[in-house]
Amino acid sequence: MPSIDPKRLLSDLRTLRSIGAQGIGVVRPAFSAKDMEARRWLAARFEEAGLETRIDGVGNVLGRSRKAGRALLLGSHSDTQATGGWLDGALGVIYALEVARALVADSASRDLPLDLVSFQDEESRFLGCLGSRSLIGALTPEMERGAADKDGVVLADALAQAGLADAPRLRISRERYAGFFEAHIEQGPTLDDSGKRIGVVTGIVGLRGIRFAFHGQQNHAGTTMMARRRDASAALYELAQRINQEFPKLAAERSVWTMGRLKLEPNAASIVPGYAELDLQFRDAAEAQLDAFTEAAQRIVAEMNARGSVRIAATPARAPIAPTQMDDGLRSHLEAAAEKHAPGKWMRLPSGAFHDAGIISACLPAAMLFIPSIGGISHDFAEDSREEDIVLGCQVLADAVAACAAAAGIRGL
């Protein structure tokens, strides 16, 4: 079986970390100058590994093997949150690079066609999983036309600024690939709390978002009596409270919901707000559960609108993402490799965070590997994983990919 180079792996991770570093964190949002610098650096590393590499028209970095036969695809994303951690996404991209180099150095696996990818905008600056959606042909013109970041920058302008407006957009196909592997930090506490070192993902939760717009009447805070007010903020707070009261009655074991963005206008202490917005996001592994939450939110809005004081409009806040299951065959290779290198120290678990593997699984069999996040922290500068877990996870992935090469159902395809 192939052997990874721990020093090379950690060195590449640290180099990628340095592009956009701010303190212990990384600021490398999609299409920013630092993001594009990182993508050019990755493209050069993919080329050095012997791959024919291009940055496509939405910023995906795709390195294609020059070897004959059907390939396996490995990778993740290299863009970050606005104030992100150094391993979210980056871990899986550098794992893919290191696994490719390790397989080439091993006589038993050097002939395996292996393609590498760094997806663009998984973190939703413009559109969640923009790059993987584009690669499977699921990025529609309607999605693109409506895509803008929180500062009002539209996707078309960001593409032009990054020099990608005229670049071809690549596609991946079931005919070329036998499957896709993505490695990632867990971004939650399950592995760290349980003392396990490897997680094999069973499935990825679905995700929906609703944006509530509250239309009231702006007025003077001192002269407008309470009975006459059409206070958009009061309606927002009431709706948020009712969601937190009703959703627990419907929730499954791993259901989660978040109201992490709100807006008040004019946002002044002495003015009754006339307009407000609230974003609700909810996740679960079952479509029926997501339907139940959607129906509950719609019922609450209808009941509040019936009172006629503040009008509430509810619209989708993002493209819905359906729950997905990981491929049993690819998972079995991860499980065997985990048991070999971390006997008794691995577990199966669902992913509460969404990943590009959830998009790619609509086109290819897909599987995911997790390593622990210290303290369960992610999407924060404090995000970190232990070096020994980083190294272990990459070796497990390398063995799993090599096993796929040797399996009759993969190598001969």
C-alpha cells in the first residue's frame, strides 16, 4: 500500500494556510485576490504531480490524469469563510495532492488514473457549492443571475475581476469517473468527544433556508403609542421566538436550525423600525423532516399575517439541498483502511455540515472521511486539528483509494 510523506503533507498545508493568513486564521473568500493566488499555487502543485491542470470559468482547479482508463476524483474546496479556519476545505485538497503523489510512488498503484479538484465557493459567498454545481452541469442561468454576496457584489462582476469571464467551464462525467472521495475536518464535536480519530460519513444532511421580510411603518419612538405601532422588529422577534417554540416539537435527534442573520431599517435607537429581515436555516438527514419545518414556518407566518399589523413575506433564502447518502462500496474501502490504521478508533457518523460531496453524489458515487476538530470548533479562526490526526487521516485515505484501484469493480472499468 502507498505511504504518504507526513512532512510534505504538513508543509503544503502550512503553505496554503499562509495565503490569506490573518493571525491563526485564514481569510480567503471565493474570487478574492488571495483565493485566486491560492488557486494558481494549487494549479502549479497539480502540474508538478503530473496532472494536466486548468482553472475553469468558475474558478475550479481541476487536475486530470494523463493515464488511460476511468479515474477516481479526489478533492474538496480551498475558499474560506469571511473569517475562516485553516483546515476547512484545504485539508481535503492537500490530502488529494499528497495521495496522488503517494500512489505514483507505489508500484501497485502508480497506474491508477487519479484526478484532483479544488472546488470554488463551497462557502456560499455567492452560491453554496458553486464550483461543484457547475462541474456536474447543475448551475443554471437563473442561479447565476441572482447570485450576489452580502455587500451586493454580483457573481458576473466577481468572475470578470478574477479574469475568468471568458474561461471555459469544465464538466465531469460518469463515463470518466468511478467515484469521488472527499476528506474534511468534522467541524463538530462527535469525534473529539468520543476519542475517535477517523469518521466515515454515512450521509450528508439536507439544508433549506427561508428569508422573512417584515413590512411595517417607520415612525417616531417617542410619540407613536404602542397600540398604533406597526413595528417590524417586534414582529421579527415574535416570529423567531415562535420558531424556537414550535421546531423542538417536530425535531428529530440531529435536527438543527439557526437564525444567524437579521437586518433592521433604519436601525436607530429612537425610530420604530419599518422594515426588517430574518434568515432561517434548517438541516436534517430526512426530506420529510425538512418539509415539516417548512410547513411550520409557513403556518406561523400565515397566523401572524392574519392579524394585519405587519406584513411578512417568506421566500427561499438559498437553493435547497436534498439529503444525500454516501456510496456503500466506496465507504467500505474507507472503513477497512480506518480499521487497519486506527483499530477501534473510528466510527460511522452523518455529516451535519454540507459538503461538495453532496452535490457530486448526484453524478458519481461519493464517500467522505472526517478527522476530529479540536473542541468541535470550525468556521472560526480557532479551528484546528492535531497533527497526528491530520497525518493518520491522509494515510487512511491513501489506502482506501489504493484499495479501489485494486478492486475488480474499479480497476477494470
